Amino acid sequence: MISGRPEKRRRPAAADEEDTSTCSSSWDDMVQCISSSGGTVHPSLTCSSSSDRSVKTTSDVSAGTILMQIPSSCLLSSNAECLTATDYGIRLIDAVNLASQQQRLCNNISDLLLAFFMAHAASQSNTNQIVSSYLATLPPPISYNGIPRRWNEDQLTSLLGGTSLLRQVRADQRDLRSDYDAISASWNAGTDQHTSTMETGTSLPTFQQFDDMFAAVSSRGFAGLGSDDGTIDAMVPLLDLLDHRRGAGCKKDVRYRRTRTSIVPSKQDNGTHEAVSAVVVGVVADRDLPAGSVVHDTYGAKGNAQLLSRYGFCIDSNVEPDGSSNDVVEFVAKEGSPAVELRAGPKAYTYGGFVRALEVFLDDGDGGKGHDGCGGDSGGATSSDEPDDMMAFLNQCDEEDAGGFDMLYGNGMDDKESDDGDGDGGDDGDDNDDGGSAEAIKAECTALGRLSTALGRARDRYSLKGKDLQEGLDKKDFSPQYCAAVLVQSERRTLQLFQLAADKIRRRLQGEREEGGSSSSSSSNEEDCSSTTLAQVHVDELIEAYFAIRHNGLR
């Protein structure tokens, strides 16, 4: 789980094959468990019986209304009594601790413990009522098959070929199997020690059972809500049924935190019904929710690669209110060079990555070193070398038109192939040589041309392209094909934005003008970006920032 501020990890959408009639009954059972423990669930909340398993309001709810108070006794975590107070749980903790001492476990220990415990509990008939009720709210295992770690090799190579995510997914597969084998070995090594307290034949879940529950834990858990100090993560019943919504124009529906309050359990150890002080996860409506509203959570600014790898879904137009894309491309300019993170958006997001990528070619022996006004051996492009006034300049991003945030790249921007830097263009600018020596300018243009070519090749590396890419985008069903297509298209367009900027900068340095001073051109490279205002604005901002910082005389 992710440490730090409490953060919801989204469950993948339930499969169409699921018997959705069980959703409402499992919701009701969990509500009863929470109420019996002294918690509350607002009567206007219900779980939809449709295939989307959404949480909805049945009547108007005002902002500030307490929607849920979920007692800590109803949370599943590595320190929950249902795990720590049972023979199986104690032995499981011992096995995980022993495995972690013998080798470095790749995944979070709390996640591993919970996945093993939940997989075991799911196979038992005498499970704790809170645990069994919670497990009944989970979607079937097939619903987690959108997570790439669970894809087969053909799916991985055909859908994610060319993405840096493919490498991470294969590492995830190896790491989870390694952790399972290590803990299994430790479990078996401790058999003699626990024989007197364990039932005969008690064993660990199979890898498939463990894998299913690990997918549930990693996609549905909340970081930090399992302890007051925020160091322990937890599964939070009912709250984890809320789905993700984020992006320009989207407002947060709820806020939640771990807090202490007074509750009245239905029955205490002494048989009374007196109020007691207890820790709960409190959930409050952050805005007015009309009757029939689907209640959403927001999980933070995450790129589609992270959303897909952890939660099994992607967001088309994954854009923040400032117009910046949450998707980051790990661009390797040439073999042996470190990856440079490229992100579409205003100049504060694009300039640093662009110049770091360019430096790879400027640092070649014949690529040229520095020029007048550069402030360093190649322009001071790294963030640690940038002068304060440059950073201040980048941070003065103009406010974007709110209507332009609907999509970073609109429907009109198709995904045609780039011509590897042969686009015409450039910006209107005075042709003069005040920005550097002729030799330095020539070397810089050579480096810009090489960068453009490398960006074009990077756009060609994806296995999902052309007709297959478009067919995936047309699905709009959160299938692996659709999600991979959304990810690939976003990465290709980010690369295209930087390539177009490199072409335009090079042509302006060479003194070329656009015909008629238009910001568009006839090249396929520019047609894609010029079809959407916001994307073109980002290209132009990057170009202007580049000349303002590195070639003030050529503006």
C-alpha cells in the first residue's frame, strides 16, 4: 500500500458475469455489522444492484452530512484482532516475519499478511462475522483480471509492447511469486513449532487464491487508516465501494479521516448499551448530493500507467485543472542514456523534460556545448542548475480557459504517424543571431533534429497502433484492450507534442518562417496537435519558454 496521506486505491470494475443481486444483500449485512459495533451508515446510502456496483443516494444529502462512521473494530488490517488473536493469524505473522528476515520481500508486508489472511478466511465456514460480511462485499476474482499483472504473455506483448509499464508488470509478476514462495517456505519451516496449536491439515492458500486477494488488497486498501500514527494500512468496509473520479471540472464528493468519537455498540462485554470512546473512520459529504447521485471518491493525481497497473483501469483525458496531463512518458533518448520523464501541459511541466532530453544530444562530442546566455556548459538545463528567475518565469503560467480542460487532446486529434521532424513551421520571430554564435546554433539545430528523430522512433515502438489502436479506443468498456489503447495513445501524443516543439524550435533557429504566419502547417506531425487548441497552446508555450530562457535575442 502507498504510505502517507490516506489514499483510496480503486477496485477494478466488476465483471458482467457477476450475480449483482448479491450486492444489496452484502451491503445490508455489512451495514448491520457496522451498526452492531456502534458505527453508523446514512440511510440514504445504498449499493446499486446493477453491474457497476455503485454507491448511490436515495434522497438529497447536504454538504457536511456524516455519511459513515466505521469503527476500527470493523477494519481489516495487519494489527486487527481477527488476525492477531487467532492461531492461524499468529502463525501467519511468524511466517511472514521469518521470510522477511531471510530475504527482502518485494511487496508491502501488511499487504502480504492481509492477502494471505483474507484468502484463508474466504475458504473457511466459521470465519469472524465482520470478516465474512466484508468478504461478501468484494467483487468476484474475475473482476481483477483488468490488472496487467494478471494478463497472459500474449496480452502483455500485444497491448503493452513499447511502454515502460510492460517492464514494471513483468517485475510485479516475478516479485509476487517470489514473496509467495518465500512465505510458504517459512510457513513449512514453522510447522513443528505450531503443531500443538494448529488444526491438522491447515495450510496456506494456493497461489491463485493468494493472488486474487492480493489484487483486492492492493486495489482497495487505504493507506494509513489502520493506526493513529498512519503507519498501518486497512481495508475499510463500504468506503472501498466508492469509485474514482478526477480531472478538470470534477468535484470531490466525500472526505474521510481516522478520528476518535463517542459510539454506542449494540452490546458491550458487560451487557450495557452505554456510549464509549472509540476510533472510527468518519466519512462526510463534501458537497450537496442530490437524490440518485453516484458517490465518488478521488484517489489523487495518478497517471494511467499507475492506474492500470494497480487498479485495472485508465482515464481518457487524464488531465488536471491547470491543463497538465497526469500521464508521464519515460523517454530514453538513446541507448545507455537515463530515462527522461516527459509530461504534457503548461511550460512549467514541459520545459525541464524537453531540455534534459535535448542535453543527451548536445552532450555528444559533435553536439555542441553551450551558447551565449546559456548559463552553463549546455544551457543549464537540469533543474538543479536553473536560475531562480527562470523557475519563476516557468511558474507564471497563464490561466487556461476552463472550457479547454475537458480534454487535453480532443476527439479531433487523430494519431497519425510523425514525419520525424520534417514538419515545416516555426513561430513568427525576428531573424537575427543575437541568441548565440553561428557554430553553437548549428550544433543546437543538429541536436534538435536528432531529438525529433528519437521522439518519432519512440512513437513507432508501440505494438498497439493503427487499426488495432483505434479498435481498442472504440471499445470504451475498461477491457484490457481499451485501457491499453488509452495509455498508448496518451503516451504517443505526449511524444508528438515534444517532437513538434523540437521541429519548430529548430526551424526558427534556422531562420525559417511559417507561410502567412499561421501557427498550423500541412505536415502530419502538426495536424495532430493543431486540431486541439490546448495541445497547440502547450507546444507554443514550450517554444516561447525555450527562446525566452536560452535565446532571448531570437524571440
